[in-house]
Amino acid sequence: MADAATVAHPGRREEGAMLGVSRSSRYVAHAILIVGIVIVAFPIYYTFVASTQSLQTILRPPLPLVPGDQLVPNYYDALFGGVGRIGGVPVSTLLFNTTVVALAIAVGKIVISILSAYAIVFFRFPFRMTFFWLIFITLMLPVEVRILPTYKVMVDFGLIDTYTGLTLPLMASATATLLFRQFFLTIPGELVEAARVDGAGPFRFFKDILLPLSRTNIAALFVILFIYGWTQYLWPLLVTNRNDMNTIVIALRKMISFADADTQWHLVMVTCVLAILPPILVVVLMQRWFVRGLVETEK
């Protein structure tokens, strides 16, 4: 009977074979994904475990794979007690500095870029495209190329060891200007004409039409630029001399000594965990907007 049914319906065998292949492919894809997650997440978990151990336990390998009993003391000492190798500055101060820098850079880049793209696309003035290409050419000039003259300007204006000096030189962004320009070019001319007929001036058109349309793009750029500002190393290293003005990345480097005995490894691990939490929270909380922004930007 089974053979007769198979002969009567030969498509069932092919459908069953395809279903088996799709299930096998799905299992293989999930297995590869799990292995990748383990490879990426294990160092982070190992760092967290080390942050809950005492200094003596860390210095005596092998390190346990389960959290220890020093979670609250270690995190309290790092956040509020201060770390000796960075002048007794608490990690809470470093987190505040880095948050200010990352937020200022992200918001500043977005504001400057969206206004620049708005002017280039919707206004007609002499040398409009020349200014755009001048902005675009700066993509070929990384911070390392212009770092000496920029540092000289910061010294002349007395902006060393200030939040302004940490953030202002990093606020301009040719990439964000290009992305906003390309998005604004997709807005139909009929919408601009309709807004003009309704009596909407430049400011109202920007506030009531362009900003709502650009929300997903702004969200995607904010995530990228926040992480960019959070992980800055070279410029904060040059423009800060006081320990209480360091960002958390700079402080991590200062906390590590060439001799293991001179390094407070339990506090270093706590600082590492605290340093990766804000970027993770930003990505998780803004994941939906981030993905939508990237997809709509491609369109």
C-alpha cells in the first residue's frame, strides 16, 4: 500500500526529502551560530568571573569558571573607592567622563551633519557642491593626519583637560553628512512643493517633515557614533593630563602594570565589565531602530 501511495503521489517523496534537507540545514546553521556565540561570549564571561574573585585567586591560576564571592566588594571598591594606579580616581568618574564624551560626539556629529546635508540638498547657493566635496574629501584625512595642528589649536584655546577639548575636534563627520544627503535626495520634490504651498518655511519644513522622516537614520547613526565616541583612545590620550579627566579606555591602560604583582587585576576586570555595559545597553535598547535605520538607508 505504501509503495502504491508513493507511486500515485511521487511529489510526496521529493517534498519529504526537501523537508529533511531544510531541517538539517537549519540544525547546522543553529549549531554554527551557537559555536560563534560561545567563542565571542566566553571571554566576556571569563572577565566577569575574574571581576568577582579576589586578587590572590586571580594571581594563582587556573582561574575558576564560576563567579566568586567578591562581587559586591570589588564593584563597590572600583566604583566609589578609587584605583591607586590612576591617582585614586573612582571608576564612576571615568564612566561619567566617557558617557559625556560619547553622547557629545554622537549628538554633535548628528546635528552638524543633518544641518549640513539639509543646506546642501534644499538650498541653492554658490559653490554648494564645492562645499560638499570639500566635506567629502575629509574622509581621506583621519584624525592621525591632522592631530598635531588640532592639538596646537586646543592648547592655544586652553581646552586641554576639558570636555570641550575632548569632544569638539571629533564632532564633524563627512560620513554622516553623506548618508543624510543621500536620504534627503530620495524625498520627492512634490512633498517640498506641497510644504511650500502650505506656507511652511525652511525651519518648519525641517522640524515637521525632515526630522520625523529621518528618525530611523538618526537612531542608526546614534548607535554607531556613540560606540565610536566610547572607544576613542588616541585623542583622549593626548588632550588629557589629569587622571580625573581620563576616559575609561585610557584608565584601563594606565591600570595595567608590566609586573602582575603591581596590577590590581580584580579592579581591572571590574573596569572592563563596566566599560562594555553602556555600549551593549545602547545596542540592545535601540536594536529595532538601528536595524530599521540601516535597511531604510539602503533603500
